[in-house]
Amino acid sequence: MCQAPWHDNCSPLGHAMIYIHETFFDPDRVMIKVEGRVDRESLPSLREICDPHLKSGKRVSLDLKDITHINKEGLDYFGEIRDRVTFVDIPQFLKLDLEWEQGGKSG
């Protein structure tokens, strides 16, 4: 198991918005732990980390336990990738939003 350095995205005021940590279990499998806010400011950082793994065909798990806020753009992104990732430790508030985003389906 190999751990990559965490990435962060800070607002102009220096307040951390998102922390992203990658753990590689093998060459084809990665866990991406997301902490903080998933919104317009932080979503590009999450895409920058997640999209190359998805494009290369890796099995991607997203650990969402420590997400504190998500907006519509974040929900839309999770909706786009939901068939290609495994969501892990989804907070209750996010479970409800993801069910709504998926048209009421639970997964």
C-alpha cells in the first residue's frame, strides 16, 4: 500500500476548503479520502485528482466520511461518476442528497 501526499485547496483568505488524500492499494485500485467542502471552489481540485484515475480504468473508492458541505455542483459531479466509483462512509446528510440526485434510488 502506497500513500500519496494529501492535496489541499485554500480560499484566498487561507481557509482550507478541501483536503484530498490518495491511498494506492495496488496499481489498479485507489482510495481517495475527501475532507471539507465540495463546492465551486474546491471541485476542480477533486476532479484533478479523481478524473485521471477514472480515465485510466482504476477502481476508485471515494471516502466521504469527513465532507462537511456539498453544493449542487458537487452533487452533480458525484452523479456523473457514481457508476464508476464506490462511495465509502457517506455522511447521512449526503446519503439523502445522493438519493434525491439518483431519483430516489438507494445504493
